[in-house]
Amino acid sequence: MKTLIFFLQFDWDKLRPENLFGGQILERTPAGLSIIYLIGLAVLLIFLLLSFFSNFRRPQFAFENDLPAEVKRRLTSTVTNRSLRIWQIVFIFLTFFVYGFHVYWAYYADENDEQYQALAYKDLRNRRTTAARPRGWMLDRSGNLGSALAYYKINQNGEISRSFAMPKEMAHLLGTERGTPGLERSIYKRAIDKAPESWEVLTRIKRKEDEQSDVRTTIDRDLQAFIAEQLKDKKGAIVVLNPQTGDLLAMYSNPSFNLGEAQSLDDWLKLEGDKRNKPLLNRATREFYAPGSTFKTFTMISAFRAGKQNSLFTSLPGGFVPYRNSRSITDANGGCEPPFGCATLNIMQAFEASSNQYFAQLAVDLGRERIRETAGSLGILAVETPEDAVQSGFFPGIWNASNSQISSALAPQHSTIVTGKNISAYDIGLEGMGQGYAGQMTPFQMALVASAPANLEGKLMKPKVEADLPPQMFAQVLTAQQAAQVREIMAQVTEGGGGTGRRVFANVLASGIRTGGKTGTAEKEAPLYDEKTGKLKTIKRKRKDEAGNLVEYDAPVLYERTDSWYISIAPLEQPQLAIAVVVEGGGYGSAISAPIAANIVMKARELGLLGEQYKPKTQVPAAQTPKKKKK
């Protein structure tokens, strides 16, 4: 009776694994059950094997001993035993398979399966156990605590809470506990990066947890705040890289959201439901745009790589006709671009004037193979068909990071260009000037295009966000001499008589800073939303279904949006900045995006980011001569 009372009164929850091990990991119960399940499978497997082999040693009935072998094979008992052995083999195989499957995921997957680890950030168990420990402070490139991007503070209730210095300006980079992960969910996993499985979860109590140390990033906090201000009331994105090291100095996408507004599920769903503004979308890395004339930088790089930088092409009043009876490719004004007009141009003149005709002819002369090869060196995916272009996926391999979680969290949408054999010379011509099948570029990708010639050795450096990582090259795009030549050609945009950015960058040049760049203006069809309700406007249309019947459906109303682009490198003699700016619906690149880039260059100088030569001089107060006392 006493024993029964003991069992009724005993707190069985004390025997739960999480309680036995100090309550540190709530997942120890399923982990422990998984291990018990594996042991049970192992016992079952041993039993089956013993049973299988014992059948061969089982004695026959006495009357069977003297029977001929042919007769024995036909006996019912023999046939039955043979059938049972077949089923035993099947069950042994299945048990081996199930057992091996569970052993793999319980013990080996955390070390050997790269895809498993790449998706580990989605594992709720891993996220809860990681978030349960205090994270380190996230510092900007200065390493000063006063410039921290993410830190802890004591709130009004006396509780310690995670806080962010720029909850809107850094929202896309830091990320939240829902949706696409950012630095908050990926950068603090260096030593404990491997996603735990059953055995590790059950035995982790035996190991001392790794410290979540402070992390210094490459982000400049003041520059990040500045570029966010530049996009106020605009839709678009800005990316600023150091082309010598790959350091990501600043990156911002607008509209953004406040990290404090994405804590609850209801708030998150509200942000996700805003299809008009898409505040959760990082336009810098995951929105495609037609790059317009900024892509002529790519075509010029391709020409240098192919030894065709001295090519001459003639602009005609009727435009360039790639093949007989094809449509013509004209300059923006429908004829020939000033200041050179309809004339034979070299690559420097064509780049300064932003001649569509020249770069279309240059692209056709280069051919699809050379374009494809240059695309690969710059991190652009060359595909065969337009259908392939819309299935490009993400590109984590472009990042220089300490672990795959950071690369996956920041992975840009892979920009594409179509170079298949079925596209025409006209299509290739359009690509050479940044239209047509070259229309799937992210601002992040265009910053990389600017970064390659800006590097003194002509290298494309992998971008990085962890300040202490050594620089890492993605590809050798140009020679050092070629890179210097490309930079001088890019300088004609801001210094040449007909440069499209000359007037905008006049103040920058007057301050002693030489820059290079390229404006871009690109048309794109975009969905139209109602100004009052924010809902997508639709129109009734008809199409045939599989049976050939006309059915009515709601099609989105589209309008032609003109996006404003500018890419920039500065200072020209030893670039420390590679900038890409896009403003949706901003119009001409020289009107909106170029002034933003000029402001960024001047702000970078103020912050001391342009190198020693351009660091602001410390103001020393003039010595004051003491006044003589009157006698």
C-alpha cells in the first residue's frame, strides 16, 4: 500500500530529461526518446539476425532425415521455412535502413551534411537554444561601444533586453527571429555553428557552452544612417563597398521597417501583407532591376578582357541594325548622343556620351561566349533561356564569411544574363546597353561590377561583413593596367565635357576628389496600386483554358516605371568606395541617383573613409596673444 501511495505522490516530471539535467535544454525529452528508439531498433535488429541464422541450425523431423534431397525441397515445412527466410531478409534490410537513417540524423548529420547545416537556421530547436543565451554586442567598424549596432540595456522594468541603435536603418541587415534571417541569427554561431541533433542535445550538458563574444562588423554606423536619410520618401536601395578589401560599409533598402514592429506574429503578418511597399524585401540584394546604361561598364570590362578596347564603331541617324530586317537600336534621343553626334567613336567617347549604338555594336562583336565568360568572373549567372533566368535562386558563395549561416542569411538573389544560342544579335545588342535579357540585376550586383575595376589589381573581392576576416578574392577580372584604364574612362562621366554626371559631381571635383561613375535610366513594367487603398489594380481579361474555352481572369494593371541609376567609384587614384544607387521611378540617373552618390562621397570624406589623403584635418585653435594690461 505504501508503495502505491509513493507512486501516486511522486512527481514524475522530475525524471524528465530537461529536469534531470538542470533544465538547460527543453529538447532533451525528444532527444532522449530518439536515443531510446534507436536502442529499441538495435535490439530488434539483433533479434532478427539471431532468428535468421538459427533457422539454418534447426533440426529436421526424424522421418525427413532419410528422404531424398529432391523430396525435402518439396515438403511443406521446407517451403514455409524458405518463405519465412525471404521475409526475414526483407525485414532485416528495412530495419537496417531505418536504423541507419536515424543514426545518421541523430549523430552524424551535424558534422557531415552541408545542406542540413545550411538550413539549420530554420530549426526552431536550434533557434530557441541559441536565443536563450545572451548574444555579444554587435559593433560597427570602429569597434567602439558607443557605436554599437546591437547591444543590451536595462529597461524600465529592470529587465535586460536586446536593443538596436538603428532599428529601421539596419532592419534588413540584422533580421528578425521570423522570416529571412539576418546577422542577429547567424553571426553569433562561430564555435557552436553545427546544428545539434539527438546525441549532442542529450549530452551537451557535459560541455561548457561557448561564449557569445562581441563582433566587430565592417558597417560604418554614421554612413549607414546617412544613406538611409538619402532614400527618405523614396523606393530603392544603396550599396557601398570597399573595392580593395570587400568590406560592406553600408547597405540600405527603402521602404524598410522598424525591428520593434516585427516582434509579434500579427505585426509580422501585417508587414508581410503590404504588397505595395514590400517593407520586408531587401531591395539591395533580392530585387531585380533593369540596370540601364550602368551595365555599359560590364560591356566595357568584357571588351578589355577580350582585347577589344580599341574598337571603333559608327553611330548612325537611323540607329544600329544588328541584322537584316531587325529593329534598329538608337540612342536615348532617337538618333545619336551628344556631344559627338553621329560619328565614329572610340570606347572612351562612347562611355562619356553613353552611346547605346556603340555598346550594342560592341556586345554583338564580343559575342555570347565572351559575355558569358565575363559574367562568370563578376558573379553573374549566364543562362541559356529566359525561362532559366527566373529560376536562378540565391548566391551565398559570393560572400566572404566565417560560416555558411552568414553567407546564407545575406545571400543575394543571383543576377542573370541570357546568353543561349537561341537569342538573336538584336537581343545581344540590347544586353550590351543594359536592357532586354540583362534586366535581372540587383543593386548589390551592380556595386560588384563597379568594384572590379576600382580594385587596384583588377580583382573582384568577395564582400564581407565581419571586420576581422582577411580579404578574399572572388575572381581576377582585369589586369592592374586594364583596371587603371577603365577607371580613367569612368572618370569621363564626371570630368569630360559631355559627361552625364559632370554637373552633379562638380562640387566633389572642386573639393579635390576625382571620381568615376556611370548614370543609368531604365524602363520597367511595374504593377499599379491604388493610392488610397494600397490594393493592386486589376483589369478583366480572357484566356483559353486547357479545354480551349475562354475564361475570365483578373490581370494586374501595369505601367512603365523609369528607374534612376548611378554607380560610382572614389577616389579615382585609389578607390575606397564602390557605390550603387537605384531609385524606383526616379527618372534620369543624372537627376536623382547621381546626386545621392555625390552626397555619399562627400559624407565618406567627412567620416575619413576615403583614405589618409582625404581624412579631415584636425582643427587646432589659434594661439591667442594675451592682451597687455593698461597702465
